[in-house]
Amino acid sequence: MYCPSCGKSALSRSDVKAFRCEHCQFIYFHNTASAVLAIICFEDEILVAERGREPCKGMLDFPGGFVDYDESLEQALYRELQEEIGFQSTDIRYIGSAPNTYIYREIEYKTCDVFYHITLDNKPKMQANDDVEAIYWVKRDDIVPIDFAFDSARSALRLLGIE
């Protein structure tokens, strides 16, 4: 790996999340990425998304995605909901967060996934876009946690009392 400071091919792992340049002593920290997801509810139903891309293509997830540079968590959630399902809401409530491992093209990324809850008074028109293959309304009692792609989503379901 090349050092982002001096450009030499001299980076070596110094601990689980850091690399040190043997030439200039620069330390590169490979930190956790942030992601945001929305659990959208209408009466006794929850909106789930079928993943349209790897990793875990075809499995269930909640609408959302990674936080871009210079975005707040909330801004990222609003952007991701618009991109993925054509939906906008500012009436969100923080549920919690969970660590996750996201493997993309055989590279393991550690993430911290942040979950928000949105309760709807009616079902607006939404459609699957971007990297979402399809969206479904599923009755709360019919949710099967093992059908979800990531451990963090299963953790969020437990926070909502869905085991």
C-alpha cells in the first residue's frame, strides 16, 4: 500500500485499524464508515427493500445507504430515501445504531449503521430506484429477521421488539 503522505510503498499494519508508513512514520487510520437506514411504518406494516446489487443481492434491507462527505446523518437519510424510493420525510425519529460488516468485492468494510423510524398516516406513492430491486409492505408479524441481508438490520428489528 502506498502512503498518502509521502507516496512510498511503505505502509504496514500497526494495529487493527491503523497503518504506519515505514518511510515517513505517517499513520493512516482506516475508520468505520457511516450508513443510515429508515424503518418506515404504516399501521402494522413495515416497508422493506429488496437489494438490487451485491453484496447480498435479493435479500431484504431497509431503504438507506452510506453517508457522503460533508453530510449530516439526517441529510444522508433524506438524500438516500429520495434516491432509492422517491420519498421525502423530515418526520424521523432516531432508533439506535449497530455495528456491521459490509463485504464488497471481497473487501471487508466495517460500518456503523444508524436507524431512524418514520411513521406514516397514509401510504405515499413510492417506487424502487437506484440499487433497490423492489419494495414491499410487510405486516410486522410476518417479518422474518433472517431474510435481512445484514446483522445490523436484525439488531434494529430487535430494538423494535421484532425477534
